[in-house]
Amino acid sequence: MTTERPDVPLLADERTMLRAHLDFHRATLAWKCDGLDDDDLRERASEPSALSLLGLVRHMAEVERTWFRKTVNGEHDLPNVWSHADDYQTAYDPSGCTRDEAFAAWRAEVEHARRVERAAPSLDLVVRQPRWDEDVSLRFVMLHLIHEYARHNGHADLIREAVDGTVGA
């Protein structure tokens, strides 16, 4: 499977630009995992780190769920997919999970996040982030997710290179 990364427009309104950048980073994570089997995806970055490509996919499923469903959509009682309570680091442990399971959950959360974002009246929508007990805007949530993906895609670059030598932007 080869993941296509969408082009990011150089000129667009703010919401279109944020959507495009977020989708680019989502696709980049999937692209970094292309062509690897479950064992390759479970390989850890380096001791003592628990980071693996499969763990990053699981973690980002939790991140999408937390910010778009729990925060923006107000589904506060929704359980986490893999993490324990508010310890999102536990999603990094890929043991016992397959590529199919992790990617199915991640894709489902991404699609749900897209629906939640499209339904929001504007980027100025203000919602309460329950973990921080602070108000945030949809704009902040989208920027935060772009940041989160960009940071973890940097990790994915290094992990992928360690797994099979593949490098790429």
C-alpha cells in the first residue's frame, strides 16, 4: 500500500489551510508505516524508549479522539481506545496489537474528527478542555494536532530509518 500525501495549498482561507496541513501530517504518519509488517511496526526506536511506529499510530488515535470527540464534541465520558485513564503514554506499547487493529482505530478517529470539525460553525468555537479545565478554540485544537503530528512524524522518520534504512521527508 502506498499512501498519497495531499498537496497543501499555498494560498487559501484559514480553515482550508489548517485542514490541508492536518491531513498532510496525518498522511505522513501513514506513509512512514507503508510496506512494514506488524513486527517491523513494533520495533522500538531505541532503548529505553517505548516509541514504535505502531505505538505512534495508537497514540495519535487517542490524540484525535481526545481533542475532537471529547473536547470539541463534548463526549467527555468516552473511554480511551488503549490508554489508561489520563496516561496517554500507555498507547505507545504496541504489544499484542496488529497493524490492522491500530490503523482501523486511527482511521476511524480521523474520520470522526473530520466530521466534528466540518460540523463546527467556525474556528472561533470555544470549548472546555476537560483535562486542563481551560477554554480552547477549534483553531487551537487544529493547530495543536498539527503540532502533535509534526513532532511525532519526526520520531517516525528516525524509527523508520532504524527499521529498514528508508529515509524521506
